[in-house]
Amino acid sequence: MTDIEKKPDRAPVPKEWTYAPAPESRDVVRLQERYGHFIAGEWVEPSDTYATISPASEETLATVGQGTQEDVDRAVAAARDAYANGWSSLPGSERAKYLFRIARILQERSREFAVLESLNGGKPIKESRDVDLPLAAAHFFYYAGWADKLEYAFPNRKPGPVGVAGQIIPWNFPLLMLAWKLAPALACGNTVVLKPAETTPLTALLFCDVLRQAELPPGVVNIVTGDGRTGAALVDHDGVDKIAFTGSTEVGKAIQRRLAGTGKKLTLELGGKAANIVFDDCALDQAVEGIVNGIYFNQGHVCCAGSRLFAQESIYEPLVEKLKRRLETLRVGDPLDKNTDVGAINSKMQLDRITELVEAGKEEGAEIYQPPCRLPEKGYWFVPTVFTNVAQSYRIAQEEIFGPVLSVLTFRTPEEAVEKANNTPYGLSAGVWTEKGSRILWMAQRLRAGVVWANTFNRFDPTSPFGGYKESGFGREGGRHGLEPYLRVEE
Ligand code: NDP
């Protein structure tokens, strides 16, 4: 016993600091048993369906439609009709009003959306509440501001809409990706058919309610749920003028091949294997927080996650030591508990993929560290993991794991850090930790990554363009750059 614990005249000192459960109530969400597709402002009864579950409990939440070719045909026709009969010729200031309205309604209903996002996707409520929802609303606010200023964004180039956009989004940020895609498309005067990911359709379906509340003209946004087959039908549809895709590099490449020669516009936001580079002159504790946020945020289901940590050799040991200690304090469990740091893995399939790559890391010779951690019995979970002793050639240093798994590598000089960081087929993001501004700029010029964060990580802002190099895709989302893929401009 310590001296303090022994003193009789003091209140007893707790021996451990555990957290009492702090569950967010589910009552705010009213789920329907069954959802159809949202086409031309109406719910269309699906011919085929599947069940969508909560990955934290495996409980079925609702039955949703498996979109067929016929559903996609109807949705594209509705979008074309809305485009030709009003939306594309509406003054920008009028389009802006709808976007502002959508942003405000999202803010008003943010708790409901945050709870549903965590239920269907498995991410901690504190992330959906404090990151996904505020950012989704901010994207609509931001692009609402551009809707009547396109002439100023592209002076003397007569900007006009492209037509009907087909948008396919992944499961890691379901509502936020919807906002990233819809807001610029609508601001520029396009109409949309959007397909959410198979495992996370529910916030997109609840969003249809927001569209009705905002009185958006029918057909301007249509949502067809389903798996990859529905996505493929949308990509191949003759009535679509532009495809925007976020997801795996593999599917992105297949889409690019299919669209070659069709004249359809395309933007791809694909995978990543970001380097988080820590120099010995940085604020070490701050860097540890940034590393943890970089890889364990959203269970590591983040395309720009800092999944490769490059530690300067002189601080390798204290850094890894601090990191391991910090990992012990991460709380893994119920996504709806407000104390949870790491929630459920999004699907059984993703859990299998993470497990396979972690096994490969062990077999190839890397040293694994996992803090003691009791996982719930039901649902899909993975303990936050750090690999040390990693060689650049290992699969865990090359492939996107898309889970809470960090690979630690080392470097001695800035030149070596750049060379190793760029030794990847991807190029989406990177992080640099140092107290020297000149070094930050030197590094940023040499890192082949769409975004380079300095002394922070995973920071998003609607005014800032986001996108990749190499196999991370092309085209930018966010900022003025994010308007371009949705406009035809005179060259
Ligand atoms: P996918 O690329 O398969 O999914 C992304 C979206 O594309 C989903 O809506 C998906 O539908 C749809 N889709 C699937 N096949 C096709 C197709 N042939 N044509 C058109 N659309 C299609 O990613 P996964 O969900 O399979 O995840 C696999 C891996 O991809 C992850 O482990 C991760 O490494 C990476 N990934 C990267 C993301 C990123 O943000 N960069 C996001 C998600 C995954 P459905 O949901 O039905 O499959």
C-alpha cells in the first residue's frame, strides 16, 4: 500500500479507475422493419432484399432492398427527368437554399443520425457524434456557399453541370461519404443516383427523410441499396454521365477499365498506406496521441489511416514504450457507450481480412503487441495491435489492412524517411511530427501524398481538398477543387 492509501483520515483512494457504463440511448432512432429504394421522392418496393445487422451484436436491424438492374434503370430515369425539368437550370442561389436547409436539418437531427451510424456501422458514438455528423453538415454548408459563385470559382470558363452522377460509397464513413459526394454534385446542378455500401445502408435511408423535409424536388437525389452488383449496374448504365467512387483499389481499377472509352467522367478515391513520420525533436506525448488517433480512430477503417509509423531511430524505444502504455488505456467495446474508444469491426468479412494479415505479419517475423483486453462475446472485434520489427517488404507494411493494426518501422535521416514513406503503391496521406517548420515544408514537398498533416493527423475540413496519387486514385473532394469533377468548363 502507498502512504496515501494508508492515511486513515483521508477518503479511500481508488486502486483502479474503471469507467461506469455510459450508454447512449437508442430510443431516438425509430427503425422501420423494411426499407425500399428511394426513387423520384417515393419509396419503391424492392423485388429482392437482405438483412442489415449491427456488427457489435449481430442483431438484425432491418431488411433493405437489393437493387436490381430495373431499380437502377428507374433511378437513373428519375434523375435524368429531374435534371432536365428544373434542377440544372435553377439559379445557384436557389439550389443553395436546399443545401443550407439539408445542413440545418442534419444538425437538428444529429443525435438520431449519430446513434444510427454507430448501430449499423460499429463506430464509437463519440466519433459519429463529434466527427461524422458535424463534418457531414459542414460539407452541405460549405458547398451551399459555392452554388451561386461557380462563375467566380472558374472565371471565363462558363461552368455548367455534368448531368446525372452515379455515386458509390463505402462503409467506413457512411453518412460523411454521402455528404462528400452529394453536396458538391447538387451545388453544381447535377442530379444523383447514390448506392450506399451493403453493410451500412441505414443512415443513407434515414437521409431520404431529410431530403423530404427539405422539400428537395423529387428525383434530384435517388438512393438504391444493394451489394456490388447494384454498384456495377450503376457504373455500366448509359444514362449516367459521371461516376464518383470511394472504396477499394481493386474495385476502383475494375471501374476504370469498364469506363475506358465511354466518355463518362470519373473520380476514384481508393486505398492508402499512410506514413506517420516522427522525428526526434517533436513533442513526444503529443505525437503518441496523434499516432493513436491516426490508426485506431474508427477501428482503423480509414483510407488515410496512419498505418505505417516511421520512428527516428534515436527515439524509437521511448516512443514505442509510451505507445504501448497508451494502448493499455484504450477502451474497446460497445459502440454506443460514450466512453468507448474502439468499436466493432464493420463486418465478419473485414474481421477475417484483418486476422489474415495479422497472421501474415507474425509469420513473416514481426513482433506483435496487443494490450490485455476483454472483448464482448458477440459481434466482430479486434484488439488494437502494434507490430514492431517490421521490414518494408512485409505484407503488413505494404497492404492496406483497414483495421486497428499499426506497423512500426525506423529511419535515421529525413531523406531515408521520405524514401521509405514513398515506397508504396499508394499516396493518399502522410503525417510529419517535428518542431521545425522548415523540415515540415521540406518533407511535404517530397512526400507523394495528397494530404500531408503536420503535428496532427486525420484532420478533415470541407474547405480543404482531399484525394490521392498513384493507386490511391485521382480527382479531389473538398474545397474549390471538389467542384471541378461535377462541372463541365470551357478549356
Ligand atoms: P469495395 O471497394 O468492394 O466497396 C466499396 C463500394 O463499392 C461499396 O458500395 C461496394 O458495394 C461497391 N462495389 C463493390 N463491387 C463493385 C463493382 N464491381 N462495381 C461497382 N461498385 C462495387 O470495398 P469492400 O467493402 O469490399 O472492402 C474491401 C477493402 O477495400 C477493405 O479491406 C479496405 O482495404 C478497402 N476499402 C477502402 C476504402 C476507402 O475509403 N479507400 C473504403 C472501403 C474499403 P458492397 O458494399 O456491396 O460491396
